[in-house]
Amino acid sequence: MIKFFRQIRQNLLSEGKTGKYLKYAFGEIILVVIGILIALSLNNWNENRKNKLTESEYYCKLLADFELDRQNISELYKESENKIETSKRLLLELNNKNKDKSFLLNNYLQALRTNAFVPSKVAMTDLISSGKLNLLTNDSLKNDLIRYYGELDKLLYQLEINRSKSLDRVFLYDDNLQFGNQYYDYVAKSLGDEIFKTLPVNDWHLDSESKYYKQFQNDLVFFVTMSEREKQHFENILIEMESTYNQLKKECN
């Protein structure tokens, strides 16, 4: 093709048709410019197409993170409800005359045990660290994402404080041996029956005036309160994510 155009230019010059040559040269420049513009347009179109695909993929990845968080929150919410039920059951059991210390202590652990909520931030972390946050063209959704993760950090901080306060209760007993040790069965199995029987026996669970009895009772009330607060925090997280979650579902679909 280039050889063909060169031949035309040479023929025009050799025939002395300078005017026609200049017009032809100008036309050829126009064609080249048009060709470059078309190539740039095609390249931009292709880049925009790739960016749109990447944007859609990120919306789906973000949605997957949200759905995983919702599932984990649902499970942790049930755990909080179980801790409340266990603590209330122990408070009633503590008031019974014929109560078993090992039952109280082992279920105390169930009321105390709490799992931390670790949100999935894989997609958002990738977007920020890779500098691709600007690929999200839905400004409303992008702003909601930034706001949500900011609020989430605050709620996670509150959850961690609650969790730490609950776990700290186990270290407040000034004499774990007299108390009977919270890890009753574990101690018995580790030491063996022969040694375990040599340890001092304190039937504090039968004496409502015992400091251990009162502290144990206070712990259970505290666990109920903290578990109720956990539930509130989980509910708040779900409320905070609702709008953003619904937008992500639309964008991913």
C-alpha cells in the first residue's frame, strides 16, 4: 500500500502537476491522521472495556466479602445468644441447693468463650493497595464503601473491648485453687485423680455469702450484659452494610 502511494506521488511530480501533488499530499496526511485517531479510539475503547470488566469483577469480589461477613456475623450472633442462655441457666442453677460445682465451672467456660469477628477485607484492601479504587465509577457506592469500612473499624474496636473485658474476668479470682479452678475437668485430667483429690476443697458454690459465689454470680450477670452488647454491635454492622450490600448486588449482577 505504501509503495502504491509513493508511485502516485512520483508520477505527479514527474508530470509537473505540483498543485495536484500538494492536494494529494495533504489528503494523504489527513488519511494518516484519521488512521491514528481511529487507532487511538479503538485502543481507548479496548482499555475502557477492560476497565469495565475489572470494575465488575471488583464489585463481585466486594460482594463476596460482604456475604462472608454476613454469614460470620449470623454465626457469632447465635453464639452470643447461646452465651446469654448459658449464663442465665447457670444463674438459676447457682440458686439450687443440690448443684454440682463441676457443672457450674465447665459451663462457665461456655458463657465466657467468645470468638472475635474478623471481617473479610480482601477486595477493598486490594483496591486500595493497587491504586485501582478509581476504577469504581459508581461514586455513590465508592463513597459508601469508604464510609462503611470506617464505621466498621469503630464497631470492631467496641467488640474487642467487650471481648477483652469478658476474658479478663477469669483472672480476677485471687485464689484459683480455692475457687476450684475454672478449667475443672482439664485440671483433673492433667493431674490425675490421685493428685487432684489431694487439693483443698472449697464448697463456695453452696455458700451464697462466699466471695467466690458472689463473684461467680456477678460474672454471669456481666456475661449476659456483654453478650447483649455484642448482639447490638453485630446488628449495627448489618445496618451499616445494608445499603452498600444492596448496591453491590446490583452492580455485580
